Amino acid sequence: MIRPAVPLIRQYSSQNQPHREDPDSAKETKIDLNELKKKENLQSPQGSRLPVTKEQLLASTRGFLPRLWIRLRWLLKRSNRPFNTDDYSAFFSWLVMGNALVLILGTTTFVLLVIFTINTVFAQELVARKMGEFITKNSKLTVTFEHAIVPGWSDGKISFKKCFVSRRPKAIRQFSKGSQAEAYAKSLDSLDFEGEPVDDGNYTQFDLTIEEVNMSLSFRKWVNGTGIVDTLEVKGMRGVVDRTHVHWDPDDDARNYKNVHQFGDFEFNDFRMEDVLFTLLQPANFRAFSVAIYNCELAKLRKHWLFYDFLNANIMSGSYDNSLFTIHKRQRLDDFDDDGSNKSVAQLPWKRVTRLRVDSLNIDHLNTGLEGPFGWITSGKVDMIGDVMVPEQNKDFHVLEIVSIITQSINKEATRYINPEIRDREDHILRLTNGSTTGSDDISKYFVLDLTMRLNNVRALVPFKAPELSYVNYALIRPIVAYINLRNAFIEVKSRIVKNIEDFSGSWTVYDSLLMDDISEEVYDGFANYVADDEARLVRMRKVAFWTMQLLVQFIVFGLGAVT
């Protein structure tokens, strides 16, 4: 008997009813699927329950790029799973933090990489302009770059080649990229500018060409408000420094022109100059002369302590109006053992001693505009040798020696002659102690200058108008002038100047620090002592001559008496 095929067709081909499987065939199918999955798990590295090594992945991969991709993924994740959102966020965080660390720890390297990336042929002018605007944002300068900014990979510094820096009264200040010759010609044309300038020009103006400028940057200094430039090196500077436009009130105080400290004033941790030559034009129709700096190395250079840092230079040599000058650290500190106690170098109270020397300086650089003894000298040359001594801060057992020097200076000021006709006189003792009656408590705020001046072939004239100086005795002006004119060879004046460090705060010159006033006072005291000694010597000579004549007369009288 043959079974009908309708139930089979209904069972396997009906579309309206659910599909029903044969129990035996379904069991066999499940067994086959499980075995197939096991085989795939054993064959596929991704589905394996055992940890897959990098060697297994590389062994199952052919081609350079796929193998490189496996190595990269293994380096980043230590697995071969696909990247997810957490991985991308981690990569972005590490990218930001890595750039931040490079910017903070290696600011110069970071800037070098940025410059190297964007400093293409078409972006050179943009990079030079933006970099110049960022560095000299508050300097009010006109800067021109003839060549693009060059990253210095060997020494880790940013180099500027063939720069032109100018400061003139202009309506518009700009940064551009061009040649030095064109920039210098434009600066000369700006002197005839008839429009309304942005300032009156009552400042030192200059046009300088610089062959090379090397600098390194520091993000930490920029955050602390001391400027982003860490170290600076200048090579091959030429140009003109024009001070003919500078004018001031004769009755004005020089300290009113000191630098006012602002957030962002530069403080270089290392400053170097070499091969510098420029022409200096002074006001009041003074003759033009050249200034050269052969080599200059400063451990630090701060805008607010500019003059003080130059006085403490490691080494500086050059010429000023054909007069050689040098500044260097003394190697033998035991030469300054004044009391003869034969102390070792470690026991000396001075932290450092800097020697300043100027040879054959024309006297007109010192007597122009001064009312003191330098103003009475009309011609001659002067040699100056000075030793700047800064006391040690952490050696308490030498306080008495330095305090004795400060006390002697205060006593000298207290016993100095005071002209009763000069009312407006600042108390030098209060300035020395900074307004404190116990000013010798902190010895670290004083510095000592031992100055020796040799005046060669000088001539002097009595001033037409009596100087309005508190320390000048009008009765000694003519004797001092006569004493100067009688010495044809040279006059040596030795002095010791004790100054408060705060006098150099914001000082850029020898005048606004009042160092020139202190030198004039010491020179006047030296001349007054010479005149007093000369008069005392004349008195002694008169006494000796009178005693000799008296003795001779007595011998003659006794001889005549004996004869008769």
C-alpha cells in the first residue's frame, strides 16, 4: 500500500503554517552546526578563547601594510580588536597632553616644529610677521626680516637672519619681510614725514641692521610674566643711535625717567653680543662718535635692572669714542683683603668682584651738562678703574666688616659740608638706608664701588655761574681750579662709593641711578682734600722757612757779637 504524498507536501511546502522539522534531522543539524563552530573557533584567531599573540597574527598575514597595521594596533592596544570610542578619546587626550608637555618643557622645540611645519615658500612672510608681532608686541619697533625664520636644530634655537630694527616716530608701525637696504631707506624717508606722528620723538631713536639673532623660548617665563624669550644672542649689529631729539627740563629729576616695571618685561637668563658697531648722536650739537662692542656675555639681563646687570657682566669689551673699556670678573678676590688678615677666598665677604676699566676717555663725555667738578674741567683725558663688590648674603660672620664700610659712608655723609644757600637737598643718608634708621641690618642690599680716576693733562675754568650743589663750598672753587691747572702730569683721585641696590631699580644710565652724582661728590672731596693738603704743606713750608730765617739771623747776630 502506497502512502499518499499530500501530507509530506503540506508539511514541507506549506507557506501559511509554521515549518515543522523532523526530530531526527534537526538533531543531526544541531550537531553539525556545533562541530562547525568549534572548528571555526579553532581556526579563527578572533574567536579563540585563548590569548592571541602578535606572532600568530603576523604569521597569518601577508603583505607589508597589513603587517604594519597589526604592529601599530598591537603597540597601541595590545590586541587586535577594532577601535572603539574609548580608544579614540584616549588618543585625542594623549595628543593634547603630549603637545602641552612639549610646549611647557620644551617651548623652543615646540615652536621650531610649528615653524618647520608652516614655514613654506608661500607662508614665509606670514610666519615672519606673526612671530615678530608676538615677540615685540610691546616694544613699539619696526622690524623687517630679509630672510625667513630658520629653525636651528643643532643648537635648539630660533634664528633670524638679516633683520632690520628701527624706532622712529611714525603714524603706522608694521612688520614686513624685505631687504635691509629698502627698510633703511624707508626709515630715512620717515624723518621728512609731514603728517602727524603718533608721538613727539622725545626718546632714543635708532636704525639698526642685525646679521643674526638667535633666541630660545620658555613657556614658564612667559607665564611668570618675565617674557617668553629665555636666551638671546646678537651678532653683527650696525647702524645709528640718534639721541638728538631727546630734551628735558634742566630742573627735572633724572629719577623721573626710570623704567616703570610692568608685567611682561623681559628677563634674559643668558645674553650675548658680538661684533657690534654703531654711531651715537648726542643732543646739544655734540660731536658724533662710534661705539663698538667686541664681546659681551651677561649671566642675566633684566629690563628693570638693565644698568646694574651690565655692571655685573661676566665679560664685556669694546670701545667708546676710540677709548677702550673692559668689564670682567676678578680672578683674585684676595686682593681686596684691606685689613691684612690674610683671609682665604672662601672667607671673604664679597660674593663677586667685577673690574671696570676705561682708558683715555675724553673728558667732554663727563663734563657736558654737569655742574660739579667735572663741569669745571674743559679739556683732558681720564682713566678710570673701578671694582664693583657685591656682598655675600649668607655669610653672617662677615657682617661686621661690611657694616663698618657702610657706617663709614654714613658718617662721611653726616660730616659732609652742606651749603646753607641750597635748600632743596635730599638727605643722602636716608637714600642710602632707604628711609630706615637701621639701614645696615640687611647687608645684601648694598654694593661697594672702589673707584680710581687718573686725570691726564686737564685744564679747568672757574664756572660763570656758581653751581647749585649742596656739597660745594663756593670758597673752594677757585683753589680747586688753580690746583687742577698747576698739575701738568696727572691727578689721581681714589674714592669708595657705597650705594643702595634700590637706586638701580629701573635705572638704565649712570645718571638716573645717581651714580654720577655720587662720583662727582667723591671727586670734589678728593680735590678739596688735595687743596687742604696743599695749603697745609704751604703753611708748613712757611713755618720751616721762618724758622730757618730766624735761626740764620740768630747765627749772624751771635757771630757779630763774638767778633766784636
